[in-house]
Amino acid sequence: MRRSVVAGNWKMHGSSAMIEDLVKSLASRVSIDTCDVIVSPPFPYLSLVQQLTAGTGIGLAGQNCSEHTQGAHTGEVAADMLVDLGCEWVILGHSERRQAGETDAQVAAKAAAARSVGLKPILCVGESLAQRQSGEAVAVVTTQLAAVVKDLAAGDVIAYEPVWAIGTGETATPAQAQEMHGEIRAFLAQHQPALAEQTRILYGGSVKAENAAELFAAADIDGGLVGGASLKADDFSAIVGAAP
Ligand code: PEP
């Protein structure tokens, strides 16, 4: 049985005061007994969140990292800096970064940089509404996966996030999500048979307290990557509570 993961992507939201309140509130509400719980603050707040989550079992993720090692790369953040600040995870290939020009090859290079320092990538894939409507959803997702599957490692997590469901309030139905998660696991079985059953595949896209349980009940959905609802302690802890 795969252990569930619920990860909160705070994107570019927050302030020291807001984050202190949020983490203190989460620390008293979420249970990590059956589920890995991860939060992903903006880079400037990682150190604060590291201090506030110490001893709680809540894990820390960066929202991105550079494909380069430390050096002359103004504005970039190296994977080993994330490790230095207590991160165990890094979200890579989020659709908001892909929309800003990040390519499949860059996502693969970033994943390699992350793994080389012991960070576990949360690899995001997903199709746009136009791609779904034209019947290309599976092809788009498997093309994105193809870039990272060769070097996939035990502990890597995949997040299926249909772009049309991110921040829109429109959630994939459990059947739609399960169908794609099944395709993803079949793709892994073909290309990385030893990892296919153990790799956790998260659903992301307007996960809320109200829809989390039915999504997480699907056979190949191993938890969620949560944006908007992760900024509210009540909502995020309810989503964590819905993980089996
Ligand atoms: C996300 O940003 O990864 C996400 C899934 O956002 P939301 O939950 O707000 O749709």
C-alpha cells in the first residue's frame, strides 16, 4: 500500500506574519500518522517555516530549483541550498512555470540536479483544456513524463495537474482523474517496471475539503497537490484528514 501524500503549494503568497499563523495552526491540526504532509512556501520564507515546523513531521518543499549547481546564476536557487534550508522535496515542472517557458528538458535537468543532492522531486504534468478537448490529453502527459521517466528514482512523486483545473475551481471528476492516473501508472509500468507500483501519483487542480475524499478514494490517486486551499489551515487540515 502506498502511503498518501498531501502537499500544499503556497505559490507566491504570504508574509512572515501570515505564514507564522498558518504554520502554527497547521502544526496543531494535521496528523502525519498515515500521510506525508508537505508545505511549499516561497523561497524567502523557507527558513522561517523550517523553524516553525521543527519536530512536527511536516515536510518542506521548494517550489522550483535550478538545473545548475551553485555559481554565477543570478536569481536562481540551487538544489543544495534547498537541502540546507531543510527541504526534502522540490516541486518541478508546475504548469505555471511551464507557461513561463520551462521545457520538458529543463524539468528533467532540474530533477537530476535535485536527486544529486538527495532532494525528492514532485514532478508535475498535465494538459490544457484545448489539449483535452482535442483528445490529446494522454499524449501530452506521456510526452511530459517521457522526459523524466528514464531517470525516475524511488521516492520521486508525480503530480497530475490538468491545467484547466488549477486555480479555476473546476476539479477533474474522480473518474477523469483516475483514468489519467491509470494511464500514468501504465506508462511507468512500461518504462520503469520496478517503480510503477510504488510511485505515488498525486492529483492537483482545485482540490478542496469537499472533494478530497472522493478523489483520494480512487485506486491510483495517492494524495493531492493543493494550491489555494493550502493557504487556509482549516481547509488544508481537512484535506489531509481525507487522505486514507
Ligand atoms: C497548484 O497550484 O498546484 C494547484 C493545484 O492549485 P489549486 O489547488 O488552487 O487549483
